[in-house]
Amino acid sequence: MSEGDFKWSPDASVCVVMSSGGYPGTYEMGKRIDGLEEAGAIEGVKVFHAGTSKRDGAYYTAGGRVLGLTARARDLHTAVERAYAACAKIHFDGAHYRKDIAARALKR
């Protein structure tokens, strides 16, 4: 168990996973990732690294599930918009992500 100052939020949140092309099957690694700072600058967005490596000041793909773009907002619709806006800022060869995150919840 870790210790820390955790606080619950009434905000909605979503996470869109960006993966390497070919995942969950065979995929290539070593693709340069651009746009991380721009994505992280969007209000309410946090960029979580999963399958990345860093060399010479740049990030590269190093796994199938590369990044988790998590966005928080007062309502689900805005959180989804922020997460996909963050995805649009990030570029690497073969990048793939689902376009239907929270779609069922948004229909309610």
C-alpha cells in the first residue's frame, strides 16, 4: 500500500490508450513520439507513459500500449473532448487509438 495525500474528485475522467500499429499482435518499436508537451498542456489532461523509452531528449515507442491520455472535466462530454484533443496532438508512425471511448455513457 502506498501512502500519499489522495483526494476524490466529483469530475468525470476518461483515458484513451494510444498503441503501436499492429498491437496486440506484432508491432514495431523505436518510433519517435512528437507532441507530448502540447498534449499535456491541454487543461485537465495528464499523459501517462506505458511503452516508451527516452534517448537524446526524445521519446520513442517501446511497447504495444504506448501512452494513456487521461482527461478530467466537470462533465463526461468535456473530458472525452479533452482526451481526443490530446490524442490529436501526439504523432508517431503507426499510432492507433479507439474512437469510441465513453460512447455508450455519452448516449445516456
